[in-house]
Amino acid sequence: MYQIPPTTHYKQFINNQWVDASDGARIERFSPGHGDQLISTYPKGTEADAERAIAAARKAFDTGKWASTGGADRAAILLKTSQLIRDNAKALGLIECLESGKPISQAENEMQWAAGIWDYAAALCRTLSGETTNTLGDGLFGMTLREPAGVVSMITPWNFPLLIVSQKLPFALAAGCCCVVKPSEFTSGTTLKLGELLQEAGLPEGVVNIVTGYGEPVGRVLSEHPDVDHVSFTGSTGVGKKIVSASAQTLKKVSLELGGKNPQIVFADAEIEAAADAIAFGIFFNMGECCNSGSRILVHDSIADQLVEGVLAKTKNTRVGDPLDPTVQVGAIINEAQHEKILSYIEAGKACGAKVVTGGNVLKIGEGRFIEPTLFDHVPSSASIAREEIFGPVLTIIRFTDTEEALRIANDSLYGLSASVWTRDFNTAMTCTRKIRAGTVWINTFMDGAPELPFGGYKESGLGRELGPHSVEEFTEMKTVTMRLGSYESKWA
């Protein structure tokens, strides 16, 4: 068992300086898994702090220090950062475990994933390029340039703090942008530690700035400030809509990775044991506090009872407890508001007539906030637990009779982030893959991935894509250059 360290008192990272909030106010973070244990304190950033950070990024970009740095030199700093993340993986994992409530084993594994993303982004530093057009006639030649978008603000959530900032920041840096990051007020620790690692890796001053605090005022300023060129946000769909509205006055570029109510469709010929394992993992991983959570199971009526038995067996063997215990699979709920939200959905599930197969109760484990892994069967597709993002360890099982019905239910959602299809039939798999309206579709697996593969959603699950070979382009503007060859021909008599 790991030990809880003394409270860490962080500062903000602005223009390569570690500073307190302009008014000295601070935020206290208590461990979700350990009750009254004060884990961290952060500066409670002000509007002035956010503006100062934006000004630092603006100056760094406009003077061209980073934007004009060669791709090989940018790559070297990103690679050094990835190695520093690996070197500090245990310390970073412990911070995330204590601040978020996620199991220590998962937190440490996420540090390795994050480092791998920085590796991949480093490789893209040297591949960003434009195109030439030599078919304009004898007198003209054209080309396009990919140039950094400018100052990018990044607003990140509490569920995967270092992993999600790593899906944004290294790609913006690879493009030559300068950035201001606002991590969640619940889990700012690893992002601030990342600032230390970037400083150690040799990143020039002002290129990355980290301001801690609340959406009001910090997030608002980062969304609407005229010196910000691009906003990249991961979080709830509701907040994403507010960011789009705030950015509209200056017509910024906006990238959004938002919510999901992701279906897994299990057909009659599926491998039941494998599907049951992936279903349990897909809903209980990170306590279900995951936009990619596989929270809607659509199962063919002929095998539904068998699948429910398989998922029930996996659920009963799932270990819930102290996040510091390396054998625990499901940790503590992030905060009291989320805890109450999950319980309210459980009550709504009971009220709609769905059958509680297991779970649904609060667990008393030490001083933390824990909820039993919960399975609902015979859920009406119109029920709130089948349509709305719960963000907790609550699984809904919906039965169908044919492929057409399964696809109708799968697509009958405001969201379109991800989905999976379980079948041995190639035609069924590919037909469903083409007809499901989602940014990612897995076949006979769930939540596998790699930095090489783009991630993002349809509909109200977001705008744009993160990761993949084109991810750096999200942080660029395209410029067209047209050249006259030879003598200029008069266009105006």
C-alpha cells in the first residue's frame, strides 16, 4: 500500500516563473478516497492571472522564438519531456491517484500512455508540410504553407488530467504554437508538475503557461480573449457550448472533445466471454468517469440472459476500494456533486422500471466516496439512464431483436463519440461500422487505441480530432502563396 504524502502547495507557471494568484487566494483539494486528507493547494487564478499568461504566450509567439524553431529542435524538447514523464511516472501517478480517486495502478499506467503520446507528437514535428501546384499555366506557380495558429488556450477536465493535456499540448507545440493551459480545479497537480518537466526539458519562456482556478474567471478569459487564436477544450457538452458562445465574438478556432453515451452492440454470434470482459472494463474503468465509457449495452434478445450472467460475474469480482491499493480496480468518485448525480441516476433507473441486477448502493470504505458497480437490465431505450451521460459506474442493458433495431437505438442519441460491435460475421460488422454515427467504432474489442489513431466525435460529442497523423494540422492555419513567373501581364487597361 502506498502512503499519503504531506500536502503539496503549488504555484502557477507563467512566463517561466512560478507565481501565486494575484490576490493570494488558494484552492484546497481533499482526496476523494480519503475524506478529510488535504492533498494539494493551488493558486485560485484571477482574471489578471489569465491575462498575464495570455500576454506571455502572445509575446513568445509574436517574437517567433518557438514558431521559427526547426522541427528537429522542437522534437528534441518533446522527446526529452516524454522521457521525464517516464522517469517521474510513479510520483505523477500518485498525485493523480490522490487528487482524482482513480486506482494507483491505472494512474501509473496512464503516465506511460501520456509519455507515448509525447513521443508520437515529437515525430510529427518534422513532417508538417504544405503542397505545391504546378498546373496553373506557364505564368503561375502556387504553394500552400502550414503555419502555427498562434496562441492556443487549453481547458482540460479532471478525469484524465495528464493524459488529456498530452492529447493537446505536444501537438500544438509541434506546430509551433504557444499555449495557456487551465487544468481542472480538482486535479491540477500533474499539469503543474508537467510545467516543471517542460522547464527542465528546455522549453523557452512564455511558450507554455499554466493558470489554475475556476471556469469563472479563468476559463472564460481563455475562451473570449482577443489575443487567443484557438481554444481546445475537453469536458462536458454543456460547457463546450458555452465556450463556443464565448469564442464567437472573436471567431476563434475551437476544438471540442465532449460527452458520450457509447453503445456496444452484441449480436447473437458474438464471443460472449470476451464481450462480457470488455463490457465490464468499458464501464468500470476509471469509475465510469470517462467520456468514452461503454455505458449502453445493446444485446440480441436470444443471448441477453447469457451475456448478463457473464457481466454479472465480472462485476461481482471487481475490486472496489482505497485507490492507493494496487489490487483495486474501481476507486473513489471525484467529488460530492458527482457522487450525488450518479445516485440520482440510479434512483431514476429504478423508477423507470429497469431491473437492478446488482449494485446501486453507496459503499462505506474508510472516509472516501464509493459507489457499487451497478447493472440495470431491461432498460427502456427512452429512459434517462439510457440516453444521458451518467459519468459513473452504472451500466444499462437494452435488448433488441434485429440489426435494424440495434442501429436505430445506437444512433438515437445526441452523442456520437464511440461504439463497438461484437459479431463473428464480417458483413454484420462492416455494415454496422458504416452506419453507426460515431467517431470511433471498435469491432470485437473496446477502448483499444494508439496515438496514431484519431479521436473525436460526431454530433454533440465535439468538433475536430485529436491524435493521429493530422493532429498537428488542427493547430495550424493554411496559407496560399501564388507566384508570377516572368513578366507581369496587365489586368487593367
